[in-house]
Amino acid sequence: MALEGQLTDFNLAEILQLLASQQKSGFLNLETNRNMVFIFDKGVLISTRDRRSRSRDPLESFLRAYGFFNEQQWKHVEYVGKNSSLDLTEILISEGLMDEIEIDRVLKSLAQEMAHAGMKMHRGRYHFSPTKDTPPGVKWRYNLDVQALLMEAVRRLDEEALLKDYLPSQAITFKQGSRVLDPDELTESGRHIMEMALAGLPLGRIIRQGKTESFIARDMLKTWCEKDILELVQPGTDDEDSSNRGERFKFKLKSGLRSLPMTILAVLVIGTLGWLRWTASPPAGGNPGESLRRAQIRSEVVTAARLYRYQKGEWPASLSEMVRSGQLTPSVLITVDDLGWQYTLNRKQDKFTFGS
Amino acid sequence: MKVSNHYLWLALAIACLGIVTGEAAANSAPLDTLMEYGAESEDLDPRYAGAEFDTSRKRLPEAQATTIEKSRSPRMPPRLDDPMAGAYSFHLARQAALSDNPDGVKKNLEAAIAASPGHPRYQWWQTVQALKSMDSATLFRVLPTSVRALLNSPVGRGHFIVAWHQGATLLNGFFWTVLVSGLYLAWWRKMAHDMGATILKDPKHQPRFLLPLLMPVILIMFKPGWFGFLAIMSIPVLVHARGKVRYLLLATWVMALALVFPGWPVLRSAVPTIDPTSEVTLLDRACTLPPSGGIIRELKNRIATSEDQDRTNRLTVALAIQEARRGKYQESNRLFGKVLETEPTNFPAMIGVANNTYYRGRMDSAAKGYSEIALVHPDRGEASYNLAQVYFKKLFVPEATEAMDKARSLGFIPAFSTKSSHRRKGYAAVVYPPLTNQAMNEACSYEAQNYPPMVILSSWRHQLGSPPLPLYILVGAPLLLALFLIMWWNKQNDPTECENCGIPLCHDCCKVHDGAWLCAGCGETAERSRSDMVLGTLLKNRSREQGMALGHRVIQVGRLLPGAGHLATGHFRAAFIRLSILAAGLFLLFAGWAFDMGSDWSSPGLMLPGETLHPMWLPMPAAMWPGWSGSSVLLGAGLIALSWIIALLDGPGLRRGIPDRYSLTPNTASRETLPGAGIATR
């Protein structure tokens, strides 16, 4: 029997504790403004990614949100994902974009962040679908203790307000403080954030490109500022915004043609040829076979008259009589009428005339 | 006086007679009268005795061997054949055919052929009737005769050549149409790729499937005519096609060019034979028909204006035959003699002179003449036949029989018309042979230049081409251009399909990976992929996807036009068979009913606009339309339906015929040389 209810009755922390204490296995779905999944195996959190779900992969959202890869790398990942049935983690590993340790760290960070976000939610539904054994279809499982997860999440909840007070604006920049920190003392993420801070990037950008969670990045920066390693620079004139504004109104003229001049030239040539064809070409002239055909028709009529005479001993009185007797076909009679030819019999002289 | 012994015995015999017939002696005996007249002659040598009756050599007719009095010559020579009876019987046969009376057809046709055995039109119409009625026995019997009649008669052959040329032009046009259409459908994807690459800026050269319609639409606006349209549309197809398909298209195109080329002597020489007012027709009539004042008048006019000796001889022979048939043997001989002065071995003139001699009663001269002719022209049976008639007249039966046998052995079969009079005034009919094949051929060649080129296709000039541009230029110039492009374009041997997925590629969009030519998509995959697994999976998936799409497309194309699917998959023979069936069906449906081998003059390519079904869309003779139940129409529709039924059933076979695509995985394609851009690969 599934466990379900409203978050107003049971919050995430209580649910997670319950599942962990009862060593349950299954899928915990949270339906809020942001759907989440927590996958458990015997009370241990093993993943927050449900491949059956149609919603966006949280790992991908996490990686995109914190600038882990550039646009080109994402295009490649999308390309590979579109043309294969590989999981994102498999693609990242096989394409050398991340190693296993990094993936593991990122996934745990993701789980942490999701727990942190989930604990802030008070409205929504939860639904736990238990499984008998290890939940199937989990790509890249890890083992994360729920208690530690919750402890960290609570800590973040407490300290988040302080961070917001210390760093209220995303336009805040930093500069070198009085103290200089040895880079060896920093983790890779710390080095990366320090570089960006010292480069004068605003807070918002540092967070978006920090390759770590927002809380961690802010926490680092706050800590460095408190230790005078960095110095806060409050946002002043927003020159960056004004320079960006100009670009928005740049009129983009892009031609889809390979070569616009050649295309125009080709259209002109075709148009000219067409004009020449219909206006400048000499007239077709009359039917070259008309006189020959007329001679044939005349001969057919004369031959028919001769056959009539052979049969009946006299010339026919009219062409219609030949048609009635069968020596001449009606179509020839019609053609003769169209040509305006006349058949006249001269009985006295026992001859006929035929023609126009 | 000395009296010889034998006269003494004569006197004694007479004395005895006087004793025996004592009583009779009382009456007056005839011998007495004789005796009265002969008494004075007893003294004369009987060898020198004068005539016993008043006679003189002058009173005797001039005796030149076997002769008959001139007054006994026939006023007009008899004939074996009867052209008018033949024409009338043939007319009755055609009437019987129209009313579906096979017995009437057979009876009248036999009478027509008997009356005019060498008439090629009767022979061929009999063959066609046998073919239509599936009478194989008659067909095999008459076909050799028909062929022989055609070969022997330039006039009959001309009509056949005209009909054959028109039919071949249409049939070739239909086949060319279905072939080009099939190749276009088979190459549609490649055309879409190439045109998209040429016109649009797209590094991947995604195919724009409507672009290939651009070319035919633009061409139609120029109104190039049927053959002009096919010729221009064939240029890219010929350049891109490979192997047997290319040769087939080239052969069809060259055949079309040959058919529209106006300079063929055989074709040009055939035109005068379908002109009733031509000199060829006049000569034919003069040699075969009964005498006519109009014919004689016309011949004389033409002789008066002729400046060519050969032409004058032909006209003179024809005139001489007419005069002979009128009974004017002397005038006829004079004319024949004029011809023989310049052509001593002119066969009809030699026979004509001998015939006239025969009818004038000079048997031995005639016989001598025929014998000489038989030596000069040993392969002609007419001389032996005529000689036999002379021998029969002289009651030399064995000689006559021998001559008849010889005539038969030379293949001469005399006509036999029941309606003509074979004897007149005791004279049997002899044959006046018409002008020889060679003479008639020369007449045809002489007159051929008087007619405009391709006049026999004048009804279709707007449909086939674009006047005033000559048709052979409209067909030939694009052919030359296509051949030039083939020779100039050195990238022809470059691969045209992606070696992984099979979609079209070109020099601009292709990528080379491990020696394999890949399309933009597969090439990008190959470049991006850093692992073998992903590369293999992606390429395999793409290959399968494109392969399935190709199969689906090929089947659709094959159902749209029979044979097109086989062209797309390279099955030449199957494609050729299907296209041929379709083309034959179209020909029979639209044009097969328009040909009448028994017609005097008519041919479907030479009609006035008012005689056609529609002068623009269907310029075929309206009088020949048999209705939808006509055999040609039904057969054509049946063939077309058959071709489409085969196309519908072809699906599984076509799919099986598409080769399985292999996926290009790294380290599999090991080529020694990497094909460079534009370098021909093998």
C-alpha cells in the first residue's frame, strides 16, 4: 500500500526520516510547483532521477543552471542523447566531459539541493510507491545517508537568510581583499569561484557559472568576504546593461541564400530568357504539312467518287451520297465542309468538279 | 521433136483413162478445161511454166515470218490485273472489318490481292488483320509476302516508313518520359540535396524536397515542347546517372535525336509517296492504272519541263505504258525507243517494246525480243511469262510451258482478276512491268527535297517541340551539353552517398573520417564522439534510421511510378521491364489506335487541326478514335493497370533488394589512400 498525503500534514523531513528509519525501498514523488523524486533502497537515498518521468532530468537542469558545460558541449550532449538511448551520465562519462568522481559529487549535490528545496515547500502532495527490492531503472546510484542529508538541508535553511542579507543583489561584484588565499587551500570549485570573483564578474554570473550549488557559492563568497580575502563592491552604474541594451535593437539581416548576387543573377537570366522566348522569338509560321494534307483529302474524295462510279456506273450526285454508300467517311465530309470545298456534278459531260 | 520417156508414160495413162471412162468422156471434164489452158504449155519446161492463175507478189501481204494482220490487233491490250477491281474489293474488305464481318474481310481481301497481287497496302492490311484476329496460320503465310511486297515497292515502303517513324517517335517519347520521370523520382533526394546546396546557405545541406520541382516548373513556362522538356530535364539526370541506367537514358535520347533528325534519306524519300500530287505517285499510277487523259496530260507537261535525263526517262516510260494501254502501240514504241536510246537496258522499256510488237501481230519479233530481255535481265520472270504467251499464240505448247515454268521459278506470280478481260481478239494478256525499284527510288530521292523537313510530324510540331526552333536542335543541343558536362566534370567518380547512412552528399558537405566519405551529420558525429561506444551507437542508429527511411521512400516512389523504385535501388532489368510495360501501355492508350495500315494516305502525324481530337492536348485523328472499348485502348489501359499492380506488389521485393547498411565504426574502414577533395575515387 502506497504512502501518500499532503505536505501540509507531513513535511519532507518527516517523510524522509520515516522512510529511512523503516528502511523502505521505492519512489517518493513530490508534486509541487517543482516535481521531485527521491529513490530509496532500504532506507538509503540512491537517486533523485526517475527515468520514467517525462519531466526534465534534474541532473541536466542542475548542470545547465550552474554552467558546468558550454553551449557547444551541450549541443554535443543533446545530439548524442537524441541519437542514442544513452543516459546523461553515460554520455558525460563516455564523452569525457566528467569523470566518475565528479558525477558522483554532482549527483549528491543535486540531491542535497533538492532536499533543501523540498524542505521549504509546504504545499503539495507526496506519494511513495514502495518496491520489493532495489528500485529498477536507476542509472548511476549512490548511497546517501538521509540523516546527513537532512542535517545539511536544515543548516542551509538556517543560513540561507543570512546569506541573502549579506549578499542581497546579484549585481554585487568582488575585488581582491587584504588577504591573499593560497590556491592550494581551495578545492577545484573554490578556485573556480575565486577566479570568477577576482575577474570582477557579478554574483549572479558567478552563481550561474560556478559549477556548484548556489548556496555553496554564496557561502564561499561570504566566508571570503568576512575573512577579507575578497572585498564586496556594491553595484553602481549598470554600464553592462546599457551596453547590452544597444544590441537588442540591432537589426539582423540574414540571408538564407548561399550567394545573393548569384541568385539575383540567375533570376535575371531566367527572366530575360523568358521575355525573349515570349516576345522576341520569331513566329512559328503556318502548318508545313497543310498543303500536303489538303492534297490527301482531295485525293480521298476523288478516289471515293471513282469507287462509287465503279460500283454504280455513275458519278455520285453529292458527297453525302458517297458517305451513305460507304465510300467516304463522315469525318472527311466534315473536313471538306470546314475547308469550304464544293462538289459539283456535271451529268451532261459525265464529270464532276471538286474544290474551293 | 524429141519426147521424153516420162511424158510418154503420162500420155499412156491419160489414154487409159479415156478408155475406162468412155461414157464419161461424153461429158465435159474439168481436166478438159485444164487441158484447154495447159495445152500450149506442153512445150514448156514445167519448171519455167507461168502461173496457172493471175497472181502477183505485190498482191500478197508482206510476209515477215509469223505475223498477223494489223487489223486483228486488240484496240486496247488485255490485262491480267484489275486495279480498280482490287481497290473496290479492298474497300469492301475494310467495310466488312468495320462491321466486324471476318468472312467478308477474308473473301474481299483475297479478291483484292488476286486482282492486284503486288499491292503492298493490301498485303500489309491482311497481315495486320491476321495479327488483330490472332490468326497465326494466316499471319505466318502472308508475312513473308508482305515483307517482300514492301521491299519491292518504294511507294508501299514509303507509307510504311512514315507510319513506322511516327509510331516510333511517339513510343520513344513515352518511354523517354517514364524513364526520366522514374530517374527523377529515384534521384529526388539527391536533387533536393544538390539544389539546396546550390541555392541555400546551409552547411549541412538539408534536403528541401520541393526544390526539384523548381526546374520542371520553370521549364514549362518556357514552353519547350515535349521533347524539348525531356531533353533539358535529362541533362542533370544523365550527368548523375551511372552504369546501365546512364546507357539506357543515353540510348533513348540518341534514338529520339535520330528520329527527329530531318536529313535521313530514307525518311525524306518516303514523303513523296504519301503525296497524291507528287511525281512518284503520278508514275505509280501511270504504270498501274488504266489509261487516263489526266495522267497522260500531266506526264507530258512534266516531260516538257524536265531537264534531268533520268527523270525524263522515268516519265517517258510511264507515258509509254499509258499509251500502250490506250492501244497506241506505235506511239508507245516511239516513246520506249527514246528511253532505250539513253538506257539500252531499261527493263520496262524493253518489255514494253516487245509487248507492243506482240500486240501488233509480230510474233517472232516479239519472241526474239523477250528472249533477248531474258538474257539481259535473267532474274525477271515477266519476260519469260510474256514469251510463254507468244508461244501459246503460235501453238508452240512445249516451249510455252517451259517458259511458264521458268517464269514461276523466277518467282513471278501473275495476277488473276475475275473481272478483267484476259484475252482480246485472241491475244492473251502480257505484263507491262512498272518502273523498277531503282527508278522509283530515284524518283523519290529527286522529289524529297521539295518537302519541308519533318513534314510528317507537322501535326505534332507544337507538342513535340517549340517552332520555329528545329526539333533536332531542341533535342541535340542539350545532349551535347550533357556530354560536355560529363567529360568536363571530373568529380563524377566521387562517392555520392554517405558511407554510413547512405544519404546524398557532395563535395561541400562531406567529411572524411578514417578514409570514409560521410555526410555532414555522420561526419559531425565522428568528430564529436570521443568514445568508440558512443560513435558506434550513434552511427549505427543513424544508419538504421536512414535505411528505414530510404526503404520507405523507395517503396513509395515505386508505387508512384512503376520501375522508379527499382531504378533507385539499382535493379536495372526489373526497372526496364516495368518502364517498358508502362510506356507500351501509354502508347497504345494514347496513340496506338491512330495508325491505319490500310489507309490510302492518312497518317496521324499529318492532320489538319480540325481533324484532331484536340489540336493542343491530343492532336490525334478524331476519325480513328475507336471508343473506350477499342482493342488498342483496352490493351493499353490493361498494360498500365498491370504495371501499377506489379508496382503495388513490389513492396516486399524492393525492401529485400535494398542492401543492409553497415555502420561505420572506427578502425574498421582501413583505406590506404584518403580521397582528397575532387579527386576521383575508385
